[in-house]
Amino acid sequence: MYSILFIIGLTHLLNDSLQAVIPAMFPILERSLGLTFTQLGFITFTLNMVASVMQPVVGMYTDRRPMPYALPLGLLSSMFGMLGLAFAPNLPTILISVVLIGLGSAVFHPEGSRVAYLAAGNKRGLAQSIYQVGGNSGQALAPIITALVLVLMGQFGAIWFVLVAFIASMFLVYISRWYAGQIEVVKKATKKEKKSTETKQKQKLPKVIRNAVILLVFVVFVRSLYHSAISNYYAFYAIQNYGVSIAESQTFIFVFLLTGAIGTFIGGPLADRFGKKAVIMGSLLAPVPLTIILPYVGPLVALILIGIIGTLILSSFSVAVVYGQEMVPGKVGTMSGLIVGLAFGMGAVGSVFFGSLIDWIGLNPTMIIVSFLPLLGLLTVMLPSDEKLREINRELGHAGYVSE
């Protein structure tokens, strides 16, 4: 169902461009409202606490009761959030607007991932890559829009994203109609699976899988922590160290996010050839030398390095989602909520810590600390191999999992 996959990928692009506009606006908000780095970090904290904490909740609920028309409703919430952001006169109003945008994102992501799963057929890796690359492309567009629109129009420029949210909600009405038509098919399959399961002795989720899920969530959290630090604060680093303007500083963020989208797309085929664990491990460990030297190079070399880092570090984005869904079959929304929502979102919450750290010890020392984060990718050695995962699934027959 490529038409469905491309449309849900496009709406993912539009949805994530809304969310990515918020950190892209930080230099503007800092000047227009006189916000500190700690306050800017708190805006990100609010956005991602709502989006990340709610995603697993939405995913667990919709695993039991799918809600196809929640997709356009979520984007309408984001639309009102963008409207509020354009006119917000102070920090509290910005936070209220950000909560609305976070709620929209929390609803969209697990249900969007389920749509990609339903439309995937036997190409789940490719389907998830198409879906996820849409989101990363949306994030990559935000710095360019900041440079072209927000720098010229200021905070009020966010009003254009009200139109973006409305267009996305209209696309999602079409998607929701298709999704609603799949519910009966899903119900029949669920009844058949339940009937089959009742003839077997229920088995608890193996300890090795429980530990692997926890480790995977932590690894994605670390990757997100680095991604968030670069996305939110590297523009300030470029302005301070390279003497560039706000608009020019967005080039670094655009390159990082754009190459991240490219990495997300190619990660699926790489995982098909070399294995999901190998891609997840390589995405963190391969860029380590580059991240460590990044704070010490000039602007041109930094631009090249940040492009390579972006490609490598997000090559496991869609792969981690599929890997997690294969760990716990049948829990598509829950695993998507945990990995894309909780783990990735909580990494962005680290912006609060880094914002406070910048206020305390300075921008340059903080970026040096950030550069060592990918070293924690060494923990991926403890993840089960793809063959081990398949072996466990064969032994338990997929449907035998129950929560402890």
C-alpha cells in the first residue's frame, strides 16, 4: 500500500515540522522575550514530557481499541498550539501552546506507526523507513523555515504553521477512513489469534527480552540526548564560535537533520543485509571519533562532520522501532510509543539539563561533554542478535507473551 505509506509519511513530515519549529525558534524567543537557556530548556521539557509520556499510554490503549479518527483530531490540537505560539506574550502562554502541540504529537505517532504497520505487507522495514523519514525530513525543514520566515517575521511567523497543521489534518481524514476500513480485518485476526492462544499455556515475557527492551529504550534515549543537544544548542555554538548570523547558524542544523533523514531511509535496507542489532550498534559507535573532534574544528569542517554524524546516528531510527516490535509481537502501538515516544522524547527532555549546564559552566564545555555521549553505544553489545530474537519468538510462538 505505497499510496497510504507515502501519505502517512507526508503527514509525518508536516506533523514533525510543527514540533521542530519550537527549538528552531529558540534564538528568536531568546531575543524577543529575553529567555534564559534554562527557560528555553524548560519549553523543550514541557513539549517532550507531554509528547513522550503520552505516546506509550496512547499506544497501549489503541493496541486494544484502535482510534483511526484520533489522527486528524491530534493535528487540530497542534494547529491551535501553533496559533497560540504565534501570539504568545510570555513564557506561560508559550508553555500552554507547547502542551497542545505535544498532545497532537502524542496521538499522531503511535497511530501513524500502526498505519505504516498495517500498510506494510511483508516489507515492514521499508514501510517504517518511509514513515520515519517523513518525520525526520519535517524536522530538517524547520531550520530553513526559521531562516526564511521566522527571522524575517519574528515570532508571529509561526502563524504560517497553522496552515500546515490544517493541511495535515485533511490528509489524515483520508488516512483515517482507510484505517477504519482495516479495523474489521484486524478484529478478525485478533479473534483468531486469541482463540489459538487459549489452546496454549500462556508464557511470560522472557527475562532476556524484558532486559533487551529496557536496554533498547536506554540506547535510543542516549541517541536522542545527543540529537537533541545538537538540534537545540549547536546554532548558539555556531553563532558564538564562528561569528555567523541566526539565519546562517540554521545551516548547521539543517544539514544535521537532513542527513539524519537520509540515514533513517537507508537504515532499513542496511538492517535487512547486516542485521538490526548491527545497524543499531554501528549508528552510535561509528560516529564517536567525529563527535569527539567536532567542538575543535572550523566551520567548514564542522559542517562536513555534522552531516556525516547526522547520517550515521539516525540510521537506526526506523530500525530500532522494527527491532522493538519484533521483540514483543502484537504490541505495535506500545513499542512505537516506548521507542519513538518515551525514549526519543525523554532524550529531548535532557535539553533542560544541558540548558542549565550552559548557564552554569558555559556553552563550549557543555558541547565537549555532549560529544562523548555516543560512547554509551557500547551497551548495544548486550542486545540479543537477530537470530537469537527469532529463535526466542519461534520457541514462544509469538502469541504466548503476557505481561508479568
